Amino acid sequence: MVVIYEAPYPAPFFPQQNVFQYLFPEAPGISPIPLFDDSLPAFVDGVTGRTLSRGELRDTALRLGGGMRALAPDTPEVACIWGFNSLEWVVAAYACMAAGVTFSPANAGYTPAELAHQVNDSGASLIFLAPSHLPAFNEAQPLLKRAFPPDRIVLLSETSVSPYKTIYELLGPKIVARRFDRADAGATAWLCYSSGTTGLPKGVMTSHFNITSQIQAGNVGFQRMRPGDMVLGFIPYSHIYGGVIGLLQPISQGAATVVLPRFDEVPVLQAIERFQVTMALFVPPVLIVFLNSPHVKNYDLSSLKTVLCGAAPLSAELVHAFTALIPKCRIIQAYGMTETSPNIANMHRGISVGREYSVGRLLPCYQARLVKENGEDADPSKGEAGELWVRGPSVMKGYHNNPAATDATIAPGGWLKTGDVVTRDAEGWLSVVDRKKELIKYKGFQVAPAEMEGLLIQHENVLDAGVVGVYDPTQATELVRAYLVLAGTDKERTAEDVAAWVAGRAARAKHLSGGIVVVDAIPKSPSGKILRKQLRERAKSEADP
Ligand code: 4UW
């Protein structure tokens, strides 16, 4: 019997709008978002203190949109952005949404080859680039299908580097944020890359409507921020968690965000104290760093009332330990994925105590099912778990240029298969108890085993490879472990060589932090599929290799 769960909250109004127009309406009534005062701070550089007010953000983005539209011979359809979080990153993202240019943000830690894959696959014809990433972009250029002449490279910087323009030098006449009718709201706003339940990273087509409905549902539900709130934003804006919850949601609630390029312990502590941060967006390993930090006691963290935490499993013990460290601060868990724009379930502040086992209840834009291996719906009242399937307005349009992967992920009826195994209690609180998809999460970052295996077998001494995650409770993260069949006699030396070789070719998250185990054969099904479940079981039972 099919059992469909509804969110226990009334669904809000889901507007069919351009995200920019939704967040910055020109007049009352155009959008469900109120007209906040232009002078309120929007984004604050966490290092220099430079502040962009809401009015400055809106006007600069509209002028950058004008500059993009005037680019000869044509306005780009897709723009990539590559660099760590910065005020310029923020402006470029808002400008793309205003101009109706699809925006494909790349992980700042990517190698040139990884970036080239995303630029080629997304079809980007303009790149917003941090000056720090110029040398790596030049290395990537020969791998790109499309040439990027200097006028298609725009620097995320206040100072230019000849022959490139900065975003400020590209400013043109202010545009009117692209008006959308119902059909246009389905245009792709963001193209983040995710491996989903299987295979290589794919472009996730997130529409304007996906995002506005997500923000509406979050605001009605739980992610309560208000004018005067200061949100800490070091989660990469290139990841959907940073991108929607960090970059867009605070603006929808009149709150300000402190922008930091990445997580570094002392700068984060300094920023919380200096800017009186009230809400921080964390991933589980950050909690461990706080617990082990000798510096925490040196800073006044009393402004911090809420930590939103997710992107990977979080234990109740860790929540309790963190709460003992900063007693006035509540951890609220949230759960979601790139393909759902991203939030699916969320705890809320007032009722989190005693429910640390749960990632929250369904956001009021989803319906859900829990489906067992045999295709039947689970009976949670008997303690049964099942794969969580969700449907609603925030479910992606599909994977870019990949209908087969889209069909494998979105079942008839619009049900998106999350690949996560979930339980539900009688009140609707959900717990993520396992992951049946291949995906590995290293400190919240995605690592696709298929991508790693494809890379590893390119090494001259790797005959076969199977990659899985292994959980390290001391860092509250999975680590990436490779099981390898190696050629030659000195296997130990070859394994060391392979680890160094990978480190030179893949982003930090993909390094073999969980070690290499040399095996005689990779377990496979008769059809040649790697039996990852077996490898995962084996990894659990093996201490450090
Ligand atoms: N507990 C256990 C969790 C959890 C989790 C995610 O890289 P992606 O595609 O996306 C994300 C999104 C994180 C996120 C979304 C909305 C939100 O409000 C928030 O606030 C903290 C965070 O990580 O990876 C998706 C996969 O990551 C796992 C799960 O396997 C999911 O399918 N995951 N959150 N709280 N596991």
C-alpha cells in the first residue's frame, strides 16, 4: 500500500517569479517578501568589515546584469563562477539571477581538470573568476571546448589584472530584473554539480521556482532570521547549502551575512565576536573543531543563539557536547540535497531539545514516502525504515543533458528518490539512519566513488579500484578509502605513490584520507557492478589500513 506523508504545516503561497524579483520586489505586493529598508546591511566582509547594504547589493547586481546583457556578441546563457566566498561572488550570483543568466558555481578547491569538466558540461560562455584562481584557469583553458577570450573572464575583485575587467568595470546601465511569467519561472537559475544517487557529477537544473518555493517554505517553517540577525557564511556558496540557505535565505528575511572565504578556526571565532553573529551555518566536523579548540574560551561567543547543522549525519552526543560548551546556543539540524534545492526537513529552535536524534519534520513544500527494498512502503509504526522519496515544488527539473539519469532519479508521479534510508516517528520527526546510494560525504563535500574509481584506474599500476566512505567519529566525517588491485611487487610503495598521485589530481575532499587497502580482487556482481555494500561492510570492520 502506498503511504504518503504530508508536512504537518500549512503550505505557503509559492510564487512563480524570478528569484531576484522575489527577493527585491520593486513595490509592495509584487512578492511575498516585504520591502526591507535599503540601508540594512546585506553582506559584510568578515575580514575587512566592508559592508554591502541591501540597496547597494540590489543596484550593483542590476548594473552588472546590464553589463552582462551588453556583452558582444551575445549575453551568455550560462556563466560559471570560480573562487572562494567573497562580496564579489555574492554580487555576481545576484546579477546572474536578475539578468536571467543560468549560474553554475564551481567548487573553489577544484583542480583545473575538474573545473574544465564543469565548464564544458554546463556550456558556460562566461566565467567570473577570483584572481587567486587565474593561474589554475589558464591551466584549464586547453581542456575547454570553448575559447574564453579575456572579455569572457571577469574578475571577482576590486582591482583589475590586465587584460581582464573586474565586475565593477563591467557595470552597465541598471536593468529591470527579468520579469517572469508562469512558464519562465521554470527557467534554470542554478546549475550546481552533484553525483546524486550514482555515477559522475551531473548538472542539477534548479529553477527559479524551485528556489522561491524553497525559501517560502523555509521561512514559513523554521529558518527564522530577522532584521538585526547576523548570519555566518563560510559554507561555500558553490554548494547548494551555502548557496540557498547562506546566500539567499537571509536576504529574504532582512538579515545580514558575514562572508568568510572558508572555515578557519580562529578567523571564524573572531568573526563571531566582532560581528556579534547570531546564527551560524555549520557542518558536523566544525562542531568537533570547536570542542577541541584551545581558542574558544578566549572569545565572547554569547551572541550566538542558533547553529544550523547538516549536510552529513550528526550524532546526539555531539549535539549535547556542543550545547555544554555554548549553553545558550541551540543546534538545529537540517537535511536536504542538491536535487531538492536543498532543504527537505528541518528541526526548529523551540523544540529541538530532546529530539537530537532527528533532522526535523518535512518542510511544508513536500510530500514523502518511505520505500523498502522490495518496493513496498515501510511501516514506521513497526520501526521499519525505507528510502525517502519526496515530491514537491523544490524538486529539481532534472539533470542537465542527462535524461537517463533524471529518469533513474525521479520516479513516475514526480517522486525524487533521495538514496537516504530514513525512519519516521508518530509525530513526523525524521531520522536519517543509512545511505543506500554510493555518495561519500567528506566534511559535507560530495565525493563520487565512480569518479574516483575512474581516476584511479588511470594510474599505471592500478589494475582495479573500489572506493567507499569510512566514518571517523573523531572528525565527525566520512573519509575516502580506496580498495585497490595493484601491479608490481612493492605494493606498499605503489600505494603511497597512488595516494600522492591522487592528491595532485583531485580536490582536497577527494584525497584518500581513509587510506588504501590492497586487495586481490574487487568484489563484483556477475554483470560487473562493484559490490560497494560488501566493501562498506569490510571498511567498517577494518581499523586504519
Ligand atoms: N543528516 C544526514 C543530515 C544530512 C545528510 C545531508 O551535497 P548534497 O547534495 O546536499 C547537502 C545539503 C545539505 C543541506 C540542505 C538543506 C539545509 O537546510 C542544510 O542545512 C544544514 C543542509 O549536503 O548531499 C546530500 C546528501 O547529504 C546527506 C544525505 O545523504 C543527502 O542525500 N545529508 N544532510 N542532516 N545526512
